[in-house]
Amino acid sequence: MIKGIIFCVCFLVAQLFALSYIDHRLGHSESATRQAVTAQNNQRQRESEEEEQA
């Protein structure tokens, strides 16, 4: 019975590390996507401001 509890705890810890790793990987790709979208929006705003001034 003790072996089963130890196995269960080890399995849960392994899942926690795996999910943490996946979350870490996805978190970085989302922030890169957000930065790219923000840069594109800023460029479009500058172009529209230049057209209005001309």
C-alpha cells in the first residue's frame, strides 16, 4: 500500500513538472505573438497619422 501511495505521489509530481514546462513554452510564444501584433498596430497608426498630416 505504501508503494502505491509513493508511486501516485511521484506520478503527480511528474505531471506537475510536465504541465509547468508546457505552460512555460506556450507562455513565451504568446508573448512573442503579442509583441509582433503590437508592432504592426503601431506601424499602421504611424502611417495613418502621416497620411492625415499630408
